[in-house]
Amino acid sequence: MKLMPELIARLRGRPRTEPEGRRAPTRVTVGVTRADWPAAAERRLTWRLFNYWDRLRDNRPWPALADIDGAAVPDMWPWCFILEAESGFSTPYFHYLGRELAQYSGIFLSGEDDWRLTLLDKAASHLDRTLTARAPVLIEDELVRFDGRELLFRSIMLPLSGDGATISHVLGAANGLLR
């Protein structure tokens, strides 16, 4: 995965150890549109999933869950997940979890109060923001794993609706690069 040049430059210039209590910045873009996605970035998982979602929705605000076909995006599908929007549980309910992303569900992060927090938790934590915005949400973040290695992380959350008015599910994808 090719990272943004400014993020790479910032990480190369940063000391390997961060001061105690400092947390990596999160960049969240809410309500992205096709114009926001540069052509050069089409190889990124998040950009390609957005384009797939955008094609499926056609002239509707959001595509339906029934429109999503993992076989149509076999290279992306292992990194995807689908959350139920209104599960009634205190934690998100996964309707689908791709096999590659599932492997990251056991990678614990340091510098957090809750050591059960994983990359997948970080990706799913933006469900409320996506439901409030009623639009795609792109997340770029960096995390520190339990072993001290940095994980550069990118995720996207895309609303789905069967009736065109209520968001029933959210299609997401996440992946990262260890430094």
C-alpha cells in the first residue's frame, strides 16, 4: 500500500519514541465525494471500495445491502466488513468480517486504556460518525502496537440502505502498514 507523501515525510522526520501520553493524530474526512478522490490513488483499498460503492448507488443516496457482492470485488473483500447500523448492542454487530481483516482483530495496541482495543475496533469506532453524517467517512490514523511498532492505518465507512431513507448497514474496509 502506498502511503500519502506528507504522512511518510512526517513519520520519517519523527523520533522513534514519542513523549509519554502523546497520541497519534487522526484524520477524518466526512462526506467525501468522487471529486475528492484523486485518480492517482485508485490503487488504495479505500478509494477502490468507495468507487465500487458509488457505482452501486447509481442515483440513490446509498446502495442496499443486497447490492453488495463480495465476488465482484475479490481483491478487496477479505479486508472488508459490514456492520449493522442499529444492532441494539453496546458494541457494533458485524454482519460480515473479511478473513484478512479478521487476522488483525487479535493485534493489541499500546497507549490505550483498554488493552482489548484492536485495529478492527478502531475501524468500527466511526460507526456513529457515519450514521450522523449520513455520508462516507474516510479515516487515516497511526497507532502503536503492543510491541512498539507503528501501524499506519486507513479505513472507510460507507452507508447502506434498503429503503433509501434509513441507513441499515455500513460497509467498511481497513488495512494498515507496519513500520
